[in-house]
Amino acid sequence: MKRFNKLFLSKIAGLGLLTGMLLPTSCNKEFLDVDPQGKQPSQQFWQTQNDAVLAKNAMYGNLRGWTNTAFAPIAVESMGSDEAEKGSTPGDAAFHNNYDNFSHTATEGQTLDFWKGQYQN
């Protein structure tokens, strides 16, 4: 029991020492103020016509991506209406049946992909 207590106390002391060393370095303002990596600050970006073209291209860049053109938008936007029928065999892309029957859940993969395509990019 004494050995266990000694080992436990040494671990607590080591953890306290580590915390004491790391805490002062993380409490200064420079630790929180990090310059953006790989992004041009907005004060420097909107200077030329080329900057405007780059910004426009970035806004529309993901519209042809998988999450905006493939299964996710078809499932979310069309399968619950009379606009589309799944077709094919019952086992092929079976998740579409969940949308057709209004039995899909928020954790279903197509819902997440649709959200990523519309809001995350």
C-alpha cells in the first residue's frame, strides 16, 4: 500500500509540475493571437481586378463538387417528392428509400453531405 501511495503521489507531483510549466506559456496574449496561415488578410486582398476575379471564383468553386451534384442533393431535394423515383433495384443506393419514405435521420450520411455542400464549403 505504501508503494502504491508513493507511486500515486509521484504521478500527481509530475502532473502538477507539468501543468505549472505549461500554464504560464499559454496565458499570454501572443499565444491566442495567431496569424492566419495560407490566407491573405482582407485588408490586402481587395486591391486589384484580379483579386475580385479570384474571390468570385472561390465563391462558385464548390458548386460542381460531389456534395452539390451527386446523391446528397438528389436525396434531400427530390426523393421526398413526386419529382423523382429511385428506380433500379431495392438494394442499390438503398438510403434513397429512407428519404422517399420520410424515415431518414439526422445522422444519415446524405444529410451530412448535403449540409457540407451547402454550408461548410
